[in-house]
Amino acid sequence: MTEQAPVVKLNIVDIMNTIPHRFPFLLVDKVDIIEEGKKAIGYKNVTMNEDCFNGHFPGSPIFPGVLAVEAQAQTAGVLMLRLPALKGKLVYFAALKEVKFRSPILPGDVIVMEIEIIRLAAGSACLRRSPK
């Protein structure tokens, strides 16, 4: 039986040292690397202080689904940019399949994003996001 490596917990400073995003577009607060180069869980704490709530929607704040997707992409970026071959490079989000928004994300919610690298090839990767 092989021992699983311990979870690597990344805080906001670690994340900012990995991906280039900054406020107000840094949309992931914490990342747990479950398996280096393979699987991570990202967390986004949604607060009423988010800039998007000024217009989406006044009196009925709902976190935009496209920003939730961006938070997932940033989590994937953290996972990928820890790979030695990609360290210091930029990675881009290129496509989505079967995206569904099942319930509104409200202030006080925590978005939990499980990301797994399915296939990694020169110049591209296929990732899976498990719903939470």
C-alpha cells in the first residue's frame, strides 16, 4: 500500500506567488493541493464586499456565474503552474463543456472547486471540475 502525500495548503500569498491575478480579479482565496500536478480543491469566500454586487443585482445580490467559472479557472491555473515545466508561464482558459448553474451563489457562500487534470500535453490540458 502506497502512502498518499500530505495535502499542501496554499494561502492567498502562495496563490499570488503562483498566478498573476490581483484584486479585484483574484477570485480564489485558498487552494489545497490534494495530489501535486493532478488534483486540487480551491475555495472562494463570497462576501457582500465583492465589487460585482454593486450592479448584480442591487437589493438582491447574486454572484455572477461567469465569475464562479473564472474562480475555477484560477484554481486550475494554480494547480498547473506548480508543475515544473509550467512554472513562471501563463496559462489560458480556452473552452467549457456542459456548464450549468444550478443555484444562485449568495454573499456568505463558499464556492468549493475540485479540479483534476485529466490530460496534459504540450500546449494544452484537459481538466475536470467536480460539482460541489
